[in-house]
Amino acid sequence: MEKMLNNQVEEQVVEVFAELKNPVKILFFESNIDDCEYCESTRQLLSEVVALSEKLSLSVYDIHENKALAEKYHVDKTPATVIAGSDGEEILNYGVRLLGIPAGHEFTSLIRNIIMVSNRDSGLSPETREFLSKLKKPLQMQVFVTPTCPYCPQAVILAHQFAMESPLVEAEMVEAMEFPELSNQFGVSGVPHTVFNSGLDEVVGAMPEAYMLEKLQQILA
């Protein structure tokens, strides 16, 4: 398979990766049994990205052969990518996941997620951090996207910032066209479309942080 990243993109990524502080461990789940159309290309894309910084490492797992590990990271579909911190032998799971290939505009989400996890800082406002520090119940955010949607990375990155900030929040980018059953289940017709706690509530469009905070305050009240 030919390279997915050209020299110009690689140079830009190397430049932004210069600000990486702590090691990042990327766990990639694929399937050798299921018809996983994008598994190979996603694995290759991640391999090419990881090669651009010595602070990054990639581990590849089969979702069936490594069932217990997949369950630990709440992965039940492929291709799935978990972006975790690394502290010696310990893997720091922040609940940051990507379901489907992070291609097109979502390549931005992948790179921004890596930087955020490496810096161990969500970058959220003090108000949002305070709200998340008082969470009592788990919150799951699924952000449905397509690679051609220019507004989708904003929604994905914000959801992942919330996950980074609180151990009770998990956030997952879902490539809508790769997972049509999931998209149909939640009535996704436009993207970005964020679903909270498997359909408890939803938001369509890319929202500023303050609006998302307000929305979560309503949902979890």
C-alpha cells in the first residue's frame, strides 16, 4: 500500500509534534474475521503518524483475540483507536476514542487529540473544569462525523477535551458512513451530530464550549 501522508503533511505534523511533552500510547483495534473495510488503511495511517515522533507508540490488537482488552477500553467495533497517555508501564486511559478512519478533516482531530493527551491538559475554561470536577454520573459522548465535514473536528475535539478533563466522561468520534447501523439508530442525517448517553439527548452542529457546558448542565440536572 502506498504512503497515505505526503512529505508536506509529514513536515507540518513534525512541526506541531515538537510541542509534545509526555509519551502517548495509541491502541488500535482491528478485526481479522469481520468485514473491516477500513482496518488496514487506518492502521497504516496511524503507523505513519507514530513514526513522526519518538514520544508516540502504537500497539495493534485483534478485537476478538484480545476481547478482554477491547472490553476494558469499551471498544466493540472496528477500526477503533484509543489515544492514551503512557507513564512507564502504566497506560493512562482518558476515554478518548475514534471509531473509523480519522481521514480528511478528521486527521486534524487525530493530531489535536495526540497533542492534548501528550500535554495532559484539556485546555477547557475554569467554569467547565469546575462543573466536570463535580460530575457524579458517567457521561458518554458520541460525535458522528464525515471526513468531508469542515465543522466536525471542532465538535470531536471539544468532546475529547471533556473526556480528558473527567474520568467519568468518555468521548468517541464515529465515522457516520462507516457505521450506518449506528447512524440510523440515532437518526443521524447531518453532521456533526453529538449523542449523549446512547440517546438521552443530542446536539446537531458544532457548539462553542460555553453552549456545550450549558447543554450538559441541563441534561445532567
